[in-house]
Amino acid sequence: MKKIFALVDCNNFYASCERVFEPKLENRPVVVLSNNDGCIIARSNEAKALGIPMGAPLFKNEDFLKQHNVAIFSANFALYGDLSGRVMDSLEDFTPHVDVYSVDEAFIDLSGIPGDLIAHGTVLKDTVRRWTGIPLSVGIAPTKTLAKLANRLAKKTPDANNVFSLLDQKRRRDILAATDVSKLWGIGRNITPKLNELGIFTALDLHNAPIDIIRKRFGATIMRTVYELRGEPCIELEEQPPDKKTIIFTRSFGHMVTSHDELKEAVSTFATRAAAKLRRHGLLTGCLWVSAQTNHYNTFDEQCRDAISMPFTQPTDHTGALVKATLAGLARLYRPGYRYKRAGVMLFDLIVKERYAPSLFDAPGTERNDQLMKALDTINHTLAAPGCDAVQFGGAGIHANWRMNQTRLSRRYTTRWADLPVVKA
DNA sequence: TCTGGGGTCCTAGGACCC
DNA sequence: TCTGGGGTCCTAGGACCC
């Protein structure tokens, strides 16, 4: 049976999330900022039409945004994560084969579905919108790479109504000829000029390129892209999310940090967050990595960017162990006199806790620690306020100087009782 | 004053082994 | 003068994605 994929993508996802519980924002330009209220990372269609670029720093655009009555939000990832889950659950009603590709995208399998697939995609899109409030686009094609392109066209083609199919071969050829090769999934800004050197400018050029040359010059990944453009699927649907390999928690600070004490508080907090995430995924870490760096945009400051990894003698998910290792690492890389802007904690060598067989030499007391961590997670899940745990280890501290700027945060409408929307009838 | 964060995969080359 | 060859593992760095 011939394979058919669809890529379902939420339109301007973060901006759309902000609109779900504030319908008066409909038709008004909306932007969402990165952590620390730094850059613009999501824009509604109206904001895009104003010419606001992706990734633009807020401080360079604040006047312009005000002038055009743009609604500005700090990133509210608790809200976006929850709404994402609702969209993905809704998709399961249409096909059991859902491959969640990112927070706002999923590939689904439409192989063997009888009838008009455009009509099917339209029903899907309209239903999910009704159930979740989130607008979607659907791209339909014989491979994932072509489905990505179809999705792009679903959004860009005015009369497509957010559903587009590339199943028709003749039409596909014309579209590939009109598509810049850099717009394809997997072709980034470094590969594009190298392809151009070979005379490959459009998606059709790449589709027609000799496989052996592409393989030799660009490797197996781009070779797969060529096959996929030809309609031969090389990238399968992944219904089981692969095991996590790293957990990363890095943040820029709200203000410059120079003291060791304050840096300690920051990285302890990051380690605490990373540990909670580790437990949420049922994993143990074998090695932790701490980093701290100055503000590389500030050319007057002396720059540094240091990192150190701290292996554990036995894999752990205990907050205390992670904080301890983090602080030991920090003590070794901290340099007095530098103005730090950013720090982070990364966990790797992750293993599934259930599958871990403790060694004879492991330290005792693991079970008691597990119970303590469980209690900690439960309390914080129930009581925590935004960006601040209810219960924490002492090292995470009470200073607030390093904490992120988040002055335009919307409420966590769907994940905190206190933030539930109120309806007045 | 103010410029995000979290991830994966692939490849080349060195070390080491037989 | 002549100085193999194949395999694996690891790591760093590059490239991509959202």
C-alpha cells in the first residue's frame, strides 16, 4: 500500500495559545517573547504582516510595537505545553498513528484512508480548532519531507484554506520548480550555498541531482532528502518517542551576576529543575555538566565561557546529589571579577531508572531518597507559584537578582487552580 | 539597561586492537 | 628499500530542527 503522510502544524502556536483565553486578541497583532523577555519568538499573522522579524530583540522594537498596538507576552511554557498535549490527544481521534515531532507539530499516517484527503484534512483541522481553540494547517504528501513542504504551502497559499496536498505528481513538479531549495526541511543556511555552487537552486534541481554526488558531498542525510523529494519515503513515522539523551537547563539572567554566592543560587535552582525533569521522565543521570558565561553582546566586558563535567559514581535522580555536583563544578570554574550573564546545567549519560540494576557497591539509602524526592515533587507540583518552588533545597537561595525578567506573563489558565479563567454570565 | 532555549544526528579522525 | 589492513570505539565539531 502506498504511504501517505500528513504534517499537522499549529499556526503561530504560542501566539495562538495566548488568544485561546483572550478572544479579544483576535485580529489584533500578538507577539510572544523568549525567556527573559529578550527576543520575539512567535508572531500572529497580523504581527508578521507588520514586518516584525522572527528573533528580533524586544528593546529594539518596543516603540514600533506600541505604535501598532501589538499585544506582547512573556513566554508561558506551562500554558503552551498543556495546550500542545490537548492538540496531540485530539489528533489521536483521527488516526492511531501520531508522531509528535515538536511542541506544535505532528506527523500522522493517512495511508489507506478512503475518499478525498483534502476533505479529511479539513474536517480534522476544523474539529481540533473547535475542541482546543488552536488553528492548524495540514500538509499531505507521500513522504515526510514533501509533507513539510505541503504544510508550508497550506499556510502560504491564500485559497488553500490551510490544507494542501502534494499527492499529484504533475502538480508536485511545478511546485518543486517554484520552491527555493533553502525552504526544504533539512536544508539549512550552511548547506544552501554549497548546493548553489553545484547549480542547485530549486527543490526540483535537488530532486534531479545525481544521488552519488550528493551522497559524497553532503552525506546520508541530504541523500535521504533527495529520495524523499522523489516520493520515496526514507523517514518513517516514529510513534514511540525515542529515549531522551540529554536534559538541559540553561538561562540568561535578569541582571549581570558577579558574586559566587549568587551564581551558586542560580545553578542550584537550574540543577533542581533539571532533577525534577529527570524524575518526571523516569531517568537517572550518570554525568552532569555546569557552565557559566558572560554576555557576548557586550564587547566592552572581558569575556569568558567555561564549562566542566562532573561524573557520578552511581547514576542518580536525587536533587541533593545534583546540586552538590553542580556547586562543586561551579567552584572550579567560577572566576571573580567577571560579569556573568548566563549559566546552565546539562545532564547526560541518561538511563531508564526501571532498567537500572544497582551494583553491589552502590551506596545504601536509595529508597529513602526516592521517597523524599517523591514528596518534594508532589508538594511543588501542587503548591508552586510561577518560577518559584514551594519547597526547595537551601542552596537555591532567596536572592532574586539573577531571576528572569518576565513582566508580561499571562496566567496558567489550564494548569493552576488559581489561574482558572472566570466566566461571567 | 535590554539580544532565548532545548534538542538530535552525522561525520571525520584518532586511538587502539588483532 | 621495504613498514598491512580491517575493525571498533570515542570524541569533537558541524549541521540541522523547533
